[in-house]
Amino acid sequence: MAKVVTLGEIMLRLSPPGYQRFVQASDFEVNYGGAEANVAASLAQFGDSVTFVSKIPSNAIGDCAVSTLRKLGVDCRHIARGGKRLGIYFLENGASVRPSNVVYDRMDSSITEADLEDFDFDSIFEGADLFHVSGITPVLSENVAVITKMALEKAKEHGVMVSFDLNYRAKLWTEGVKEKQKMLSEMMSYVDICFGNARDAAKCLGYTEEDTDFINDDYSICVDEKHMHSVMKFYGFSYLITTLRKSVSASDNGWSGAICSDHGFYHGNNYDLHIVDRVGGGDSFAAGCLHGILNDMGPEKSLEFGLAAAAIKHTISGDLNFISEAEVLNLMNSDGTGRVQR
């Protein structure tokens, strides 16, 4: 059983029922989630030992967020309690030609005002195999950037492998872009496993190659073997892993991925998805790939495990993937038609 540590923010998610617009809603469905919390929940259900590190307010809503993770087997002992509030995001689920829409209300959330003194990283990383964080977390505030950098340093002091999901979010990159790129780029020296591709690296890290515009040119060059390998080598990653999504509509997507390592480049199987809830799909993918790597499945099977886990997540409402290792393996070994199991 691998021991994993994740660091990040868990938020309250409020959504109109079904596919209603915000303006139609007279009530909201409640869920809890956030990039690293979603990864923690998936890994715990796969059988790994997982610790989630964050700061959450000492009130009833904070208790609900912690309880959500605890009931899925996540170790919450190192969550600091205090601060003003839990961050909130509002999600309007899209359908067909109408995309989903997210409105953030997370300013002054507890994690953004956390201090280094809130966390004993020497204790947190004792006996750990992997530390996972995303690019969302350090751009939340200067405080969280300092905490993330310290966590990365301490992880390496303890010989812990580091996973980093670049996770570009345009609504978090409206100002200070160059400064944020520099900050995240400096963190890459600690990273062994990176989730992203050349476009993500260009947006989050300021990555460039001569005469190539990864942000505006055709997306295919950002995820091909040549440029995935170039990004991997430039930053010294052991693995660079990306999703490959073909959006037919907000309701239907083609779904696959690719993994680049010293073992070569592998493009995974394709899934045709009819989407119930897309949020958390990338986190489920990351968790599945990490579970495979930590359990010595090899690059190709690790990618396939991640793809299957995320394919199932797209059928489940909420941020979290309520799924077992056995169910993921069953999908990997089936034709994906979803026949009733009797």
C-alpha cells in the first residue's frame, strides 16, 4: 500500500439541479471538491494510504468538507482548522451546445491565509511515497505559494516522489501572469511526474520552443511525441502525462490520453463518453495514473487505469469519483458498453 500526501483547497460546490441555468434555480445541490482533494479521495478508494493537507474553517461547513473526505478513507489529521471561510464555486452544468460555467467565490478562504506554522511537513512526509499538488494551489495567494514551495522542499528532503498537475485555470490567471509562470517554473525542479503537455507548459510555465506557438497553433503539436518528449526533457520529468479530449459537445466527448517517459511514448485507448458530470475527470485521471505507477503497473497500464477511472467519473455527479479499483479493472477488461451486471 503506497502512502500519498496531497496539498490543496477543498471547496463547497453549489449547482442548480440537473441542467438548469443559474437564473432558473430556486435551490442548489451541495457537493465538496477541489483538485487535490479529488485525487486524495480516488486514491483512498483504490486502497492507497492518503493524507490530505489544507486549512479549513472551524465551523459546521468546514466540518462537512472534512467529513466528506474522512468517510472515503482519507487521513485528515494534518488539516489545520481556522480562518474566515471555505471557498465556494458555483457550477452550471452544460448540455449539448451549451458549455458548463463556473463562478468562483473563494477570496479570503482559509487556505489562502494559512501560514507555514500551520503544517509540520517533517511529520507529514514521514514514510510517504508520493506528494501530489496542482498548479491551482500555489497561485491562490502568496501565502500558499510559500507553503507549496516548502512542501516540495520537504518532500525531497524525505526522498518522496513528487507529482504536479499543471491544471491551468484561466479565471485564476487574470493578472501577474509572468510572475506566476516564473514561480511555477522554479517549482518544476522538484517534480518527477507532471500532468500536462506543451500548451499547459506554455501557459503555466512560460515554456517556449523556437518558431512554435503552442498557445495559438494547432493543438495536435502540443501533445505529439516530439513535443511531449521535449517538455519532459527540458524540465527533467520522469513522466509527462496528458489527457486527449475531443469535444463533440458539452454532453459527448471522445476521451483518451498519452504518457511520455524514458520507456517511450504511448497513446491510450479511446472512449466515447456521454457526460453526466465532467468536473473532476482530470483529477480522477491523475489519481488513476498515479495509482498505477505507485503499484508498478508500468507506464502503459498506468495510463489505461487512469483513462478508465476518469471515464467512469464522467458518469458520476459531483467532484469526487466514487469508484473502486476492481470496477476500474473491470472496465479496462470489458468492451465499455455498460451492460447490467447481474
